[in-house]
Amino acid sequence: MKIENIKGLIYKSLFGLTIAASVTACKLNEYNPISLSETDVLSKFDGWKAYENNCYTGLWGTLISMPYGLCSEVGTDLWTSPSGSTTYKEVISYQDLTVSFNLVNNVWTYAWGSIKDCNKVIRLAPDLKDGKAQDIATLVGEAKLLRAYYYSVLVNQFGEIPLITRDSSVLNLNPTRNSVPEIYTQIIADLRDAFNSLQVTPLDNNPQRVTKKAALGLLARVYAQGAGEGLSEGGKSYWVRAKECADSLINNMSTYGAAMYPDFANVFASANNRNNAEVLFTAYGLDPYSSSYDVSTANSKPNLYLHYYPKFDDAFGTSDVFKRSVNSNTSNSYYGRLNQAFVAPTKYLINCFNATYDKRWENTFQTAFCNYSGVQAITSQGSGVPTPANVTYSAATVTLNATMCSKYGINPAFSGKKIYPYADDDARNASKNATWQYIPKIWSFGDHSGNIANLTTIPNANVHPYPLDPTEDRFFAYLSKDPLSAADKATRAYVTVNIDDLFDPSDPSGSTYKANAAGNGLTPSSLATLFPAMQKFNHNFDGGWLGGNFQQKLGNIMIMRMAEVYLIAAEATMHTSGDGAAAAGYLNVLRKRACRNPADFNVGTGMQLSTATLNDVFDEFARELCGEFTRWALLKREKAFETRLQAYNRKAAANFNASKHYVRPIPFTFLNQINNATDFGTNGY
């Protein structure tokens, strides 16, 4: 979806960085003055309101996508590089991180650019010649919340930076840094103003605009971040303030329009993506069915998902058990185009999940891999079926032979047995933009008819059954979390790999995957390129695909959701009172809804906690929010990089330098545009 903006207006962001006045959110009435001056346009409510949409620009593409998605998560205890990859080593393992690194530069650029627009909206508001006072106050509240969010990203990533809250047409070429306490004071003031100005219901009933719950949620998050800097307010530590805000939102969820799904499986269900009840603050994706959809909109189609998936071509080739290529030159209408494979979970993250009881495991990671058919697409589109979905049921079916069994260590007794597709894709053309949508349904276990009348719809088509049945015949490969014996593997007619066997035993921290080389203990050795695939951003539903571009997805990305508030409350409790039982109470809310069987929620299973430690809080953040833009900030505020990297990610610990890596380098592109770069500094880089 797209918020329409004044055509042709392109504004320079802070310190000369350029962004376009276009943002992906819901369609508003377009105001298009062709011959009027900017002053004429922005002095009237309609023009000013249209310009306000630019404040949302930084949420999409470069910020809430791959660059910030990685900068906010990797280099922590949760993520490492898969076998053979050195891409983005600058942030994944702190190797050769310099002022010229592009991902860090992108985070800086888009946050600064949007702050410029927020400042302008706030400055112009008092001089508007028309418009309802309530609507103006709400839009100013939106601008202040967004400015606060961008500054919270910048201060967390870069530390001391210029704090500019006044719009000016004159560029300051000799900027000075403000202190971290000054920046947090401003962020909190903005969020408090936003909380007071915003309504529970979004303006124009547009769910893509921020509301009161977003302000309160971000206050809890920002207070926690600032608490890590040792800050206080009104005689209270920021930890106390963080808990106050978290408790206020938890205890008054319905008042603020907030909610928690009773089942974790609902959080990332496809039907809930566009209007998610649990979300507090969201970046809304383009909608290919909307009249405002613009296929050419830049920086609005994230490709974050594919960085967390293995390249199946590298592991299997495309000629035997794996039927459809998904590498650089071809596409897959079930998984997408998986040609990156840069980020894999550490053994610590994997071991955080007790998958016997915790359904968050299979709702977070894909570990059973399948082929897909396109019987629905062939039926609905006939001769016009797009190539990626033009797959008959028989073409998607594998018949094991002796060569395959030998190659993959499958019991030779299964030679002649068939592996059937798990998913079947329909194809629908969002004709205005000629962008194909692929809508999956699931073949029922044991049904080999190929009759689409027997297909079923599940909440998230990426989720597979857990545990995978030994007699399962819809998957060609399985990464088993619980180690399987040779005898157990021999009962399974598919490629079976113990996840523990993917890790190099010479690294006790579990951050090094085995090399794809002879003698690595895997059959074949290329299976070392596999790893559990984090699926949270792989939007596999009608409206989530970008036609022929299988690297990018169009679904919404949650910036903050209600579960984080419970985690912050538990963390703040440990810092304020040290009451482990009280902290456990917050964590148990999340653990209970994640419990596979309600009857198993008790202390004996390990799901229910009677008391909690700070390590329990770390673990619960990992289970609930891994990949969701929070981990780097958590380790920073807890001053935990040194201890946790040494314990769980020695690849990163080997290069981590506490004297500089608690902040990112000031980008060269910024330093090159100011007169006092030498005085301004590079954050030690």
C-alpha cells in the first residue's frame, strides 16, 4: 500500500542526504497542486497532511528491511554465518567494519532523512490556515512519535549524534554531537507528547498510522535502552520508568486497543499479516491489489527473508530429491528465490527451544523441506500459467532410486518409494500491475490423488508438522532438532540430518558450521550448507509476492508487538527489585501460549517458570523475538556482548572490541559532506 504524496516534491534530508517523497502505507486522498508554490501548498491542511506522509518513509525498504534488519540482530549470540559465507562479516563477526560499510550507512541515511521531514511537519503545524485542531494534533503526534523512533535507532546504533529538532533550509556543515542523555530526554519528550496527542483509533481509520499504543510501547522500549546508559528521570531510574510503561500497557491493553494472541501460531499467520492484533507499530507493505500500488516505488520491497534461508541448490543440486531450482537464475513459487544464505542461527538459539513443548520452534524455523506442485495454478490459468507454478503433481513427485539412497544415506530398502509434494500453489494475476501472486494450500498426509478438492488451508503455509513423522512422505529433507540414531534415520525415506551434526565440534560456542568438504561427516558433504531457516519474513500469501521478483516480499513487517512489552517488564523487574518470581510471571504469559499442549504447562516440563533469572529473560527474548530487530539493542543495554559472545558466538567474540563496537562507525558519506569531519569523529573507526 502507499500513502500518496505531493507529486514532484523531492526534499533533501539532513546534511544533504536525499530521499524521495514517497512512502509505502495505505492510500490517502491525493493532493496534487501542479502550479502552486510549496509555501501555498504546505500552509493548507490538505497539502501539509500529504507532506506528513513523508515522515513514514524511513520505516520501509532500507531501514525496516535488510540493512537495519541485520544491523539490529547479527553480531550477537543468536546469529552467525553459514558454511562458507563471509558476506556481511563486518556486522556478523565484526571483521573489517569501517566508515564505508554500506548497511550501516543505509541505516544512518534513512533515519536522518525522515527526521528532516518530521521536523518540517512539526514546524509548519501552528501556521496552518485551515483543518480541524484534533486532526492537526494527531498528525503532529505521529510526526513526533516517528522522530522519536528514528532517533532511538540512531542513538542506539551510533551513540552521541547531533540532536536537531528544528527545521531549517540552511544546512549545518559544522554539526556537533549531543550527549546520549540529551538525546534520550528528547526522545522521551516526543513520545510523551505523542501519547497525549494520538488516539486509540488511527486517523481516518487507517491502520497503517501510529496510535497511542505505539507511543506507550516505544516508551517502554526507549526507557529500557536508556537504562542501559545509566539514565534516570525525576529521581527514578529508567528501569523503573520502563516497568511503569510496560505495566501500564499490559494492565490496560483493551483501553489502548492492544492485544495478545492466545496462540503464538496466530502471530505470523498469513491472514493476520495486514491487520495484526498483536502489533503495536508496523511498517505496512505494498498491496498489489490496491489502486495506489506502484511497482516502481523504490526502497519499499524488502528482501530480508531470503538472508535467513539456505540455498537448496548448493545442498542438493536440482536433479534428484530436490525438484525445483531456487538459485540465482531460477525461482520457486513456494519458498521464493533463495540465493543469499548469509545468516544462520547459532547453536545457542537453536537450543533455546524445547521443541517437545514449545510450538514457537516450527513457527519460527523451517527444518523440513519440500517440493511443491502447481495443480491449482494449472487449473485456474490454463495455458497462461506462469512458469514457476507450472508444475504437475507427478512432476513434483520424486521416486527414490538406489543412486539417491546412496548419495543421501537413505536406507536402500526405500528405493522405489515416492516423495510427494507438500504444498500446491495457485496463481493469480494482480492484473493492474501484472504481478503474479502465488497462493499455497497443503496436500494432506496420505492423500496422493493430486485432486485439488482435497487440499487444505493452514494458517501459515510455511509451517510444517512437528515432530516430523518417520513415515512422512511429503518432505525430501529434515533437519532434526532432537538427535536421531542411525536406526531411527533408517526408518525414514527422506534425507535426515541431525542439526547438531551441522556444527563444527572444534567451536564449543556453537557459532561455526562445518565446511562443505570431504570428511565433514555428512552424506553428502554438501549438506553442510543447510541450516534451520528463519521464516518470519517469508510472506507466503496472496498479496505478499512481487510478481516475477522472487527475492522481495510485500507483506507487513512488525516493528514492535505486544510480546516485547512483557519481556521488557520482566527485564526491568530483574533490574529494579530482582524479584525472580515476579519476572517469571511476565515470561510465563508468553511461555503458556507457546506451549504445544495446555496440559503440559507446568514446572516439570520446563515451560512454566517458578522463578526467573536474567539469563531466563535473555532466553525468552531469543525464543519470542529472534530476528525482530531487538537483539543487538538488548545485548548493548545489558553490556553483555563480551560475556555472551564468548559463550555462544566465538566467531564474533574473536573480533569484538568493546572500546568501539558498542557503537557503529559514523558513515563516510556523512563525514564527507561536513566541514568538521576531523572534529566530529568516526566513533573510533
